[in-house]
Amino acid sequence: MTLPYTSSIRKNHFAIGPAFRRTLHSFLCAAALPLLAWQAHAQAPAPSSFPSEKGTLIVTELLTDLDYPWAIAFLPEDAGALITEKAGRLRLWKPDGTLSEPIAGVPDVYARSQGGLLDVVLAPDFVKNRRVYLSYAERGNDGKAGTTVGYGVLSADGRRLEDFTVIFRQMPRLSTGAHFGSRLVFDRQGYLFIALGENNQRPTSQDLDKLQGKVVRLLPDGRVPDDNPFVGNANARPEVWSYGHRNQQGAALNPWTGRLWTHEHGARGGDEINIPEAGKNYGWPLATHGIDYGGSAIPESKGTHVKGTEQPIHFWKVSPAISGMAFYDAKRFPAWRQSLFIGSLKEHALIRLELDGHNVVREERLLESLDARIRDVRVGPDGYVYVLTDASPGQLLKVGLKE
């Protein structure tokens, strides 16, 4: 900030040395900061209010200039949040409203169609090692792509991701731009779950020697746990935890049970929520509640219920095109406790599912009047629900109830 010296100082010919000039400059800058902060706050858009089943919904725009954001991860100690943009940029948003330039050290990504920079999560012991995990689409030498996961160390100033290390690659790579998944979740024991898409190659979800359409379970450094269900099976990949999934774009740890929940896109209908268990088959494409995009049956389908496959705990006959998922267990809004929030791309809504144990007992659609595709949903440390919209320019929204 450059401030001119006043004309009165010049007229009185005070002998002002360099040290005094620096002190005066610092004082004037410090005095100006509260005014600048107030002006920035005054220029921020006013929150909007909407009716909802649990009270008046309050929605605040925090960012409006993101480029197809995909995921958000909150940093500890109110330090803001990391946001991925599909084209391959990782940004740092701070509570004062600032958005960083792209963070250096992010790997090159395959940014085509549904591919790009995808999920971001912090290591469970981030405060000690500052590890940030990313999932992204990566292209192979033959031009086809798959989902890759790795981690880097976030520098103290938040400007760089250092020593990025790949710990997982979806093999073989089969995607030409579709169905990468993917979401990353650490459980309470520190295992890393990776929810993957089937690269739009339906039969591969049933092939245990391939990593398409699977939930994978790893140690934080990428090693395979000894108790994974297919360890020692010569015909299966040891990383596999569960199989028979389609395109998983939501995953979260249930705070009341500690179990992993995932959700996946159907084709035309058949979006579903599962609780993946070790070694179990979740059906795709043999068992599905959806049909193909053209209106015919899925070629491999044998119906909605097939022996040897698990039923989803919830499904939609008409597909909302679900993405992002977060359980609500915060104290801030008691009316939302025992809820599961899910984004909808097709319906342009935030879906709130009311839960009774594993059962969905009620559905509510929120934010429909905003007419925005919802890509990610997370609950912030302040108890508000944070939403990313899938657009360019895309938004970061803070959602709560009137208190």
C-alpha cells in the first residue's frame, strides 16, 4: 500500500528521516486495514433466505469465481479450506474471503470430459505431517486414463504442495473420459478408502483382477492391509474391498457407526447408496434399478435382485445424478442431526435425507431455486453445510438455518 506524505508535512519542512517515514507508513497502513476489511464485508452479497421443512434456510455466497470446483477439505484451526478445480488447480480459501493463486506442486491431470483434479482430503494426522491427499484422472501412454491417488506436504505458507508421492493407480487404465469416481475417506483406524468408477466399461466392475468399479482399502502410504478380503487370491487384486459399483461420486464415514457409506450414479435411474462390506458384490451391471440411457435394459442386467449381490440401502428410480455426501452430526442445527446431505447435478438441488439407523425415512430438496448443479457437500467445523456448484464460474455456498 503506497501512501503520500501530506502537504502540511512538506510545507513545515520537518526533517523526516527514513526510519520515521517507515514508522509513519506502517501506522497509516495499519489504520487503513479495518476500513478496508469493513468495505470488503459491506460489498459481500447479503445472505438469501428460503423456506425449508426445518426452518428458514440461510444461504451465503462465499466465492463466486471458481472454475468447475470438485471438492473441498477444511483445514484445522480455522485456517480455511482447500478446493480442487477440475482443470488441475488446488486453491486455498480463507475465512476472510480471499482465494489463493493455484498452489504449486499439484501433479498434471487428464482434464477431459469427466476427468481432472477430483477429491481432496487431509491425512488424519495432518497437524503433524501436513499431508494432503488428492485423487485425479491420469493418462497412460496409450491415451486411456484411470484414477490416481497421491499425497503431498502442504507448505507452512499454503503456497506449495511438496514431495508429491503417488500411492495408487487404477489399473488397467480404460477410460476415454468417463466414470473416474472418485472419493477418498479415512476411517477411524486410519485406513484409506478409495471409491472408484468403472471407466464406463460395465463388465469390469465384476472382474476382480481389475480396479474398475471397486472400493479400494489401503494404508496411508499405499500398502495393502493384510486383512483385505482378497489378499492371497491369485485371481483378484489385493487392494479390493468391495466390487460391483458403477460411478461412485460420494463417500463419507457415518459418525454414529464408524462405517463407510458410498453412493453411485446409475445410468438412466438406479442411483444408489451402499454400505460397502469386505468382499461383497454390489451388483453392477448384473443387478440394477436403472435402465440404459437409450431406454433399453442394461445388456448384462439380470434384474433388480440377483443372487450373490447386495441390495442398496436406498435408490432412486429416477436419477438425480448424485455427487458429494456428508453426514450431519454438528450441534449448531439440532433439527438437521441424523441427516445425510447429498448433491444433485441433474435436479440442481441439495438433497437432505432423514435417517433412522440405516433407513431413509424422508427426503427433502433444498436450493432448487438457485438452479445450480451441486458437486460437493461438506459440513464445516462451524456446523454449517458448505456446497460447491459445478459451473464456471462456480460458487462456494454456506448453508444453515435461521438461528
